[in-house]
Amino acid sequence: MSGYQYPLRADWSTEEVIAVIDFFTKVEQAYESSVEREEFMKHYRAFKQVVPSMAEEKTLCKEFEESSQYVAFRVVKLAKESAAGVQIKIK
């Protein structure tokens, strides 16, 4: 596991915590190696089920960025702009 904290909320269920951690793990993967676009988007959609509010998404992503130095919005933006089958990698 990484040396930083994932931004989690006490009122989330175990399944919701797992969905959020999985999303941030895919963000890490995009920075550290690469992640397949569809795989990333699947985890992003699951994350959005837990965090439908854009304001809350920004708050969580900012907390994650401050802890990890990884910018989730860069990965989401690149994934949304990429074609199916593409490997997402942040240089």
C-alpha cells in the first residue's frame, strides 16, 4: 500500500469505501505505469455512484492530490478524451 491516506468518509459502506479506493488506485496506476481506458472508466463510474456531487468529488480529489501528489482530474480528463482501448498514462 502507498505511504499516504485515501480520502474516505465514515458514513460510507464497505462497498463504497472499496469503490473509492479502487478509483484512486487506478489514478495511481495511470501515473506509475498505465491503465486501460475502459478499466479506468469502470472504476470512475463506480466512484461517481458513491460521490455523485461534483463539489464532493473535487474535495476528495484535492485531498488525494495533497496526500499523493497525483491529480485525479488529469487522469479523468485524459480518459474521457481518449478512444476505447487506449492505455492511459500520465507522464
